Amino acid sequence: MGELPAEALQSLERMALVNACRHGGRAELGAVLGGVLGEFPDLRGSADKVAKEARGVIQRVNSMAPQEQLAALEAKYPGSLKQHEREGREGLPPLHNAVKGKACFRLPPEPSGFMTIGHAMAFSINYLYKEEYSGELWLRFEDTNPKKAARRYYDSFRRGIAWLGITCDHEKNISDDIDRIYSYGRRMVEKGEAYACSCEPSRAKSLRFEGRPCEHRDRPAGESLALWQEMVDKRHKEGTLVIRLKGEMGSADPSLRDPNLFRIIDHPHPLTGDRYTLWPTYNLANAVEDEICGVTHILRSSEFQSGLQELLRSRLGFRPVEVIQFSRFNFKGAPVKKRVLRPLVEEGVVSGWDDPRMPTVDGVRRRGIVPEAIRQFTLQVGYTKTEHEYDWSLLYAVNRKLLDPVSKRLFFVPDPVEITVDGAPDVEAVIPYHPERDLGTRSIATSGRFRVPRADLAQLKDGEVFRLMDLYNVRVRSSGGGVRAEYAGDEIQREGRKVQWTADGGVPVKVLVAGLLFDDAGKVDPSSLAEVSGVAEPSFSQLAVGDIVQFPRFGFCRLDSPGTMVMAHK
């Protein structure tokens, strides 16, 4: 029954039965998946495989009557329902050396692109720990490369963090502290722990690869200090001089082999202008800023190496910091690396960073993914060092569960065809916006003329009876070149096709349907953004931009602009 351990398969069945028994006989993928991954954290790197098995188990469980579900649960897993209610807990593992009221975390975006869903999940982890330990949280922009930073990127992160409901206690830019970082750099040069190097970049790279020092390593501290001051005073050109750490040239870790600490970048900064041209590298800037900010715990993706920052903390006499690393949060068909996304924007492959196919926060927000879905999904999958790729359907399952009870249902007819129903009564239909929740009603006047989906009509046969949803039954009298129909009564039928419809006064609507931006071969799919034209019922005109509704038998959609929706998912 798949590649999962027998214990995990049993857990899937038990969780599905428990979830179904607690929610009216219908188990939900998101809840079951989250429970199993919480019980078996080693499987988080195989979340897609677990989800595949879970779908099959859930389908089987949901096909059972509620009494059968309860009987099966008590027979195979006695006491599980009460045990789940007593001990069931979803969340993140405890942090090592975290003291309530004294923990400090940071969100450290580089403002070189727009905030992605990967950032959103990593930031959510930091925020949830901050809340759990009553700690502090910094929003700190790592803007020490003026060639990449831009004001719109800072704004993207501020906007995304606010949308997620994350509150930060402090905000700063590393570019605000360049003079303070200079003081640490100067101290290292004075003590002979760093030196000025004028090697060609290719030669320096080759020597580091071989583990051999260059002749500048033995340069007297006074000479390096004089060159340092000349670099601060902008007397050298970009690429001619760098400040390097006297590291460990024989180390097996290449990052410790005399890495650069400062380099000249002759380019105006969006915040500081031309004030500085000597800029600290990522590792030095972070080591200093973590000390300044009082950061106690760093939670970040594993592409960042921690060895060099630990060495710098030791050399500078800084206190130690707990570092927890995890794999990048990747989603199928939508890589979150900015070096992959930026060319798509610059070359016009997508409409912008907020294109609904993009894995940016602005992109997924346009599609109708709500912030709480990202947070709950993050809690369900947790974090792991194993590199893996999530299927969007897992996030959609969580989002659907949140949207379903609060989203109004509105009729939408894609690719509409007009029909006239002979003998139909004039009816002022009063239809609830939700089949179970009290979200109000709307009245739709009908007089036998309708628009229905072309795809539905194409499947109807002569004499077949179908139901106009929440209205009455219609019998097809002839199909083919034109459709004739007649009124067939009001009695609700369990069998038969149910068709959404609009009457007079329908509103033209365009729906953008975003697919996977990249195909399985890693190439951009030019057909990944489709457009569906149709007609919606008159109450559509009452929606405000940002409202999310469900079009029955079509999907959840968000109003993106007047007359244009973006589909979230089925």
C-alpha cells in the first residue's frame, strides 16, 4: 500500500477516522496530513507521498456512513477519539535554550526582490516562536548590496508581513549601521585579524580553492589599516581592493578560507545614496547585527552556512547564538529563488512580481490564498533539513477549509449559452448565499430565459431532466444545433445534473486561472495563465475588490479588479 511505514499508514487511517467522526463524517486532507506529519516528523520531507496515500484513505473513509466510521474507529483504534481530544496538539517543537521573556528572533530579508511564500513560511515560524516564548522580533533588512536593493522591495516585505498578521517589535536596515560595522572591521584590521588584499578576484578564488594564502596575508597591520582608511575615503575603485579575514586556509570548509569581509561597490544605495562605497559582506554584517539586536535564536534556510558567522562571533568576542536551519520551502512548478524569478519579470514573461502564477506573497494573495492558510499549513508541515517540494494542493486543502464556511456562493456561467424554458413560471427566487451558514440571501427574478454553461448542455441528451440550481427542473426537448427545453416541476431530485445559471441582468465576468508557471522539465509554460469568460448573477456587482466567493461547480475566486476574478482553486 505504498512506500510509507506500516505505522504511518495506520496513523493515516486512524487520523482520517477521527477527523471524520469529529466533523460530520467528512475527513479533510489538511487536518489528516498535519496530524500524521506531527506524529512522524521524519516524513515531512516526503509530504507529497504522505498526501497521496492520505487522499486514498480519506476517500475510503468518507464513503462510509458516520455510524460505520465510528464503529471502525472504536474497533481498530479504541479510545482514539477521546485521546485526540485530550492530547491532540498542532505546533512546532520546543526550542533549545529558549527562555520565556528573553528570546529574540529576526526576520532578515534582502530587499532584492519581492517577498515569496517561502519567506512567508519561514517568517511565520519565527513569529510563532516569538509568540510562544513571549520574545522580541526584529524586521531587519539586509541591504548591504546597493546594486540589488530597491525601495519597492522593502515595501513588498512590509506589506507581506502586515498581511500575514505578523507584528514586529523593531525594524531597522543594516545600511543604518554601516559606521558601527566599520568600527568592528577597523578593530580586526588593527589587531592583524584581517588584511587588505589587492589580488585579482579570479586569483583569490583559485588560491582559496587550493587552500593557499596570497602574499597580502603577511602585509603589516599598519599598511592594511592605511589602505582600509583609503577605502573608507573612496580613494579606490570597485574590484581593486577587499578586506579579508585571516581565517583558516587549511579548513575543509571553504567559507573559512580567508573570506571577504568588505568590498567596494560604487553604486548609489536607495536609502543612503552615495554616502558609502565600502560595504560589509553578508556574514560579517549578520554577525555584528545579531549582537547589536540581541538575537538569541536564528531560524533560517539551510543554503546559508553558519560556520563563518560562528568564527566571526568568536573573533569579535560576541555571545553565542542558537542556529536552527531547515530546507527552503519549495512548491511544485514555482521556484522561490529570486535569481529565477527576477528575469521573468524583467523579460516580461509574467506581468509583474504580483502575477498570480508567481510564488510571491502578492501573487498568492491575488489568487485568494488567505494568511491563516499559510500559517496553518506551516504548522502542519513544520520544518526539516530534507530538501523537498510541496504540491500546491496541500495548501489549497487548508485554504478551502478556511474559506468554505465564510464564502458566499454566487452563480457564474462560463462560456454561456442561452436557453428558453417553455412553460416556466415567473419566479422570484430567494436563494441563500451559503447552504449551511447564515450569510444572507439574494432575490433573482426569472421568466424562463437563462444562460447556462455550454459544456453542460453539450452533455445533455434529448428527454434528459436536469435542475437549475436552487430553482426548478428542466427537461431537454431537443439538443444539437439549438436547445429547446421545458419546465419539469419543482421536486428536488437526488439524481441528475445540477446546473448553475443566470437570468436577465447578468454581469460579464472574466476569470484568470493560474496554473503551474514551470513545467516538469523546468521550462516556463506559456499557457499557464488561462482566461475564462462568462456571466455572473447580478449580486456580483456588490462585491468589493479583495472579496472571495465560491462559484459553485467552478471554484473559489477573488475579485481582483472590477469585472475580473482570479481563481484560487476548486
